[in-house]
Amino acid sequence: MLSNAIVERLDRARLAMGYLSIAQTMALADQGNVILDPFSTLISHHITIGTDNIFHPNTRITTHSPNLLSVGNGNLFQGAVTITAQNGLIQIGDENIFGAGNIFVETHQTDAPITIGANGRFKGFIDISGRCDLGNGCQVLGNISLRDVRLQGGGSYQHPVADERGAVLKGHGRAVDIALKTGQVIAGDGSFAITGMRMQSHYHPDAR
């Protein structure tokens, strides 16, 4: 068991950098959240967090300004997730899945917010920046860097009709200034271009 002196030293470093203390991080469980390892989970003071979220080890959610970063309810952060609102707004809705993989979400500009809806899935090595609007049920799967991307919402990945699901980017490469509608998908192979767009039923003919 760690001594009180060691915990106090850890807390001094955390508090100096604007993060919740270990006890304050554990207290998020009072809202129904699950903190699997409060020592490796870093959450800033200014963040608004809902209920029933699950935080795996090595999750870092950071902002140094009030009202810039909010997390809704029932999200799953599967570790190696870094979310940083430096200047622009980040809003995360409900019941999204972040991971497994390395997920980075970061805003640098006040006029370039990032909005993530509900029931999305972000899996792989994902880097999200710029002005991004990722609607309900959207998915980003693979090794992908997104900037200024708009994915229209729809049903989740479990929705029975593929072409009614939120838009999807999958594969690998850099996606810049891409806009997809409900049911659309681009499978990138080094880059993403709207000419490669297909409907999701192309990949899921059993879910037409």
C-alpha cells in the first residue's frame, strides 16, 4: 500500500498541472463512472463529465480553461486515449467507444471546434484535429489522421441497415476536408478522396 506521503507527492504534481488529485479522480465514481486506475488516469479540473463512463488506464483528458471540454454519459475510453482542448471547444456525446488503439483528439484554434455525437466508434491509431463534426454513429477505424472532416450521423455500427448508419472512414492515411453523408464510407489506402466513396452496404451486403 502506498503511504500517505507518496500519495501527497503524486497529488502535488497532478494539482500543479491542473489535474484532479487521485482522491478527486476516484470520486468520479460517485457519479457512476468507473476509474480502473486513478493513478494513470489524468483528468483536468475544468472538464464537465457525465455518468457511467469507463476510464481504462492511461487515459488523459486535458484543458486549462473552463467550458472548453465536456464528456457525456456512458462512454468507453479503452486506454491510450488523449483528449486535449487547448483553445477550441471539444464536445463528446454519449456511449462512444474510444479504442482499442491510440486515440488523439486535440483542438488548437478557437474557430475549429471538434464535436463527437453519440454511439460512435473510434478504433486504431486515430488523430483528430481541425474543425471536425462527427455525428451520431460515425466510425473511424484504422490508422487515420483527420483534419476538417464532417461525417453525417445515423445509426450505430450495430444498426441493422448499413446505409442508415453514421458515415465511416476506415483504412489508413490522411483525411482532409472530407464530408460524408449518412451511410457513406471511404476506405483509404494512404489517402482519402471523395472519388473512393461507396455506400456501406457494399461492404455489408447482408445488412441492406
